[in-house]
Amino acid sequence: MRALPLALLGLTLAACDTSPGATDRAFQASGEIIAMGGGAGGPANACFACHGLKGEGDGVSTPRLAGLEQGYLQKQMEDYASGLRPDDVMTRVARGLTPDARRVVAAWYAGLPAPAVHASAGPPPPIWLSGDAARGITACAACHGAEGQGAGAGQPIIAGQPAPYTLEQIDHWKSGKRRNDPRGVMAAAVQHLSEEEARAIAEWLSTRPAAQAHANASASASVSASAAARPAASRETRRPDRSDGA
């Protein structure tokens, strides 16, 4: 076999080079640029089109991103990109970004202030705080805190999200459409929830203040420990140190 001329070999190697070019690097220079312009994936993949200019979500089916934990946001992006969390829109968006760009945009959204929630206050559904050991239902507060404001890394804030979005995610966990939680914690936790209980949880969470991730971790961890100690909490399915689900 004849060796390729050096010039031709150089062109061949250049054609196989998949590293970002100068233009792609410019479009991924910061989390804000990615969010507003879609990064190398182009304007059709701009995050703000669905999640709002300040990461506030649309109040219906698109979640807020502002103020959520960076590690949680980045994990979701990686799971969308790999197909572990399938979604027609988000899979395309995530795959259009490099791993570093996913990290950068996750950090930008984590640093945004959580939007205020203007809704009437009320007590949580009983299932939220106590669970139901007879049905194998863990107290939601064991992992997500008494007010839904998370309990540290991997146990995300779910307060202040639109009720339809939260209800949809509960349905996805129950059906197996969403399965990106280590050890199947979320699938087990919601499997025996009634439709009425799921709706009550979603609607109540939508009224709770959307706290900033970095500001509430220690307080929520303390509350979660108390909730986990309740007799009705299932020890078999509750693994708050590993849960990544929201």
C-alpha cells in the first residue's frame, strides 16, 4: 500500500478532527451565551426559548432552572445527552453541547436568583411528611426536605416548580419513562401514589418558596433527617444519600 502524501494526510486528519473550532468556542464562551444562543447547536437550541430569560420556566410544563444545584443540573444534561433521560427536545439540545459547555451552562443557571413564588400557603399533604409504610411509600420530606427545598447534593430542590411539570415527572417515574435515578429510588417512592396524592403533592409544591440551592442545604438536611426518622418512612426504598430525582 502506498503511503499518503504528507499534504493529503494532513487534510485527512483535519477532516477527522472533532474538537470545537473558533466559532463554536465563541458560542460556548460562557453559560449566558449558551443559554441565550444555543451554543454550538445554534439558536434553535437556545435554552431561554423554553426556560425564560432568567431561568424562571414558563409556569406550566417547563421547569425553572434558576437557583437549582449545579451538580444536579449538569447530571440532567449528561443524562439527556446519553439518552438515559429521554426527551425529544432536551436530548437534541444537550447533544449539541460539549461536556464542558454543559457544565458551564449548568453553573450559570445555578447562580441565578430563584424567582419569587406568589401563591397561598397551606399545609403539605400528609403523605409528604409521613409516607405510608403499608404501601411502601417513603416520606417525600426524607429526601426533599419539609418544604421541598432539597437536602444537599443529589437531593434537589423541587419547591416552586409548576404543578403540571411536577405531576408529569411523577407520571414518568411511575411508568419508567424517566429512570435516571440511582437504585430506582424515585420510581419506588412514587409507584404506589394515587393520582389524587400525586396531584396534591404537585400543587402544594408549586406554592412553596423556591430557595437558592447554596443557601438551604444544611437546614434542609436537618429537616430531612427528622422526616426520615418517622416510623412510616420506608427503610427499604429511602436512600437520601443517592437520590438524584426531581
